[in-house]
Amino acid sequence: MNPSFWTFLLACICFPAIGNAKLQLAIKEPSGPIVEGNDVILQCLDDGQDMSHVKFQMYHKWLRSWLTIDTTTSFRCWYYSFNVSRVNGELLLRVKQMYKWHAGPYRCVSNGTDGQGASENVTVPLQYLNQLAISEPGSVFSRYMRDPRVVRVMRGKDVEVKCCASSSEPPVFQWKRKGNEWVYPNSNLKIVKITPEQGGLYTCKATHPSIPSLTQSKSILIEVVEEPLSSLQLSDMNLILAIAIPTGVLLLVIIGIVAYRCKAKRNEKGMKPLDNQAVKTPIWKGSDSSIPSCVTDSVPLVM
């Protein structure tokens, strides 16, 4: 068999990437863990092809399509802040203060937007820990109360509060009491048959497991009372609801009245006046002259 055939076959097997240079997308900066809010620089890499025809793209989850990012000036759209630069043959994309909603995926394309000649998709691995929320079991609105939270509980009763936070990794929770070295390593704080001495300011702290410097904390004041709470005593949220619900009903009534009056005025404008000839009767039979009819007598004045 022709030796050139074997040479060609061996080249195809050993060097399959020759003639099919593939783009690569890499995170250039920062080199360590990327915390939400940091600046991020992405770089398109190739195997020797001309980078002038390569563009960045980001997948927009709301539009469900790829958006092309290719400009020498800042590209801003809502909360995005992008800057594309082409310096010394390098194609860089700088994302200022990256957050979860624009962490990607990203890719580099060199031949349109159909994925032909595209790099693999890269999603920036952001590390984040959002603000804490403290809630009471069975209370839907308790987590939205102002800080510091106050929980009043009768002496001898059980009290339970829960601490939660959204994080890139499950955070580590712990509870501390002010003026005491007591530490409770859990997200739920439950005190059975509470005493006045157990009341005080409690603080929940959440720590990111991979980045110990990334922490969040929130406090709650537990007050122990000797007498049962009055059934007429309103909490902050109940007070808000007591004001908001009647106000909302009154607003709906006002809107309904205004809409009804506007509709009535439009109907009045749409009514055409009756022809004068329809409300007049002749003076005599066959006469074109007439006077307004204001009596019930149907007999002509002149026969």
C-alpha cells in the first residue's frame, strides 16, 4: 500500500486538532475565590487564529438567547457593566462588580451566533452569602420585621426562632447571647420553659464554609413577661395589616366610584338630542308650521 496513505492516516489520528483550532474561555482575574461584587476579567484564547473575528457572548436567561458583547467602550444594560478590550492580540472582557444574575454562562464565538466555532460555556463560580433572616415558626411575616426584632414570651413557655440565609454553599450557623460566653452551633434556637434570666439579646451569625471572612449576623431581643399578653395587643405586622387592609378597601371603593362617574359622563355625551320636529304638532292639518306640544290635546286648532 502507498506509504503516503499511512502517513496521512497517522497524522489524522495523532493530530486531530490541526486545522480545527478551538477557542477557549478562561477566567484571568481574580486567581483565587471570586466573591460576589468583585471585578472579573475573562479572556478568549485560541490556537493561533486571528482574534479580530472573535466575540464574547453571554446567555440571557430571561430572553433565553445569547447576547453578543463586542465593543471597545463600556456596554451597559440595566445592571450590567461590561468592557471589551483588544490589546496586543488579547481579547478581554471586564465585568465590573459581578453578581449572581450576570455570572454567565459566557462563551467566545468566531463564526456567528449559531455556536459554530464556539468555546465551551463558562459560568463564573461566585461565592456569596446574603443577608440573614430571623423568623418564628408559624409566623409568615415575622422575617420581614424591622431590626432589632423583639419577641415577647410568657414565663415558663417555650420559644423558638430560626435563622436562615441564601448562600453559594450551606453556611455554618451559631447563636450567641450578649454578656455570656454561651454559644449554640445551630440555625434554630429553642428555649424550653424560659425563665427571666434567659431573656436578653441573642445574635445569629452565619459564616461561609469556604471563605471564613464572609459572614453575616443579625440580633433578636427576647423579653420574658410575667403576665399573659393582651389579645388586643398588636404586633408590628398586625398593626400594618390593620391599617393597610381598610386603606386598600377604601381605595378600591374610590376607584370604583370614579370609574362609574366617568362611564356615566361618556354615556351622556354619546346621547344625541331629539329632533325638534319629533316634539312638535301642526297647527292645522297638512301645515308645515308647528308649535311645541306641551298639552295632551291631540285636536288641531284649525280644521
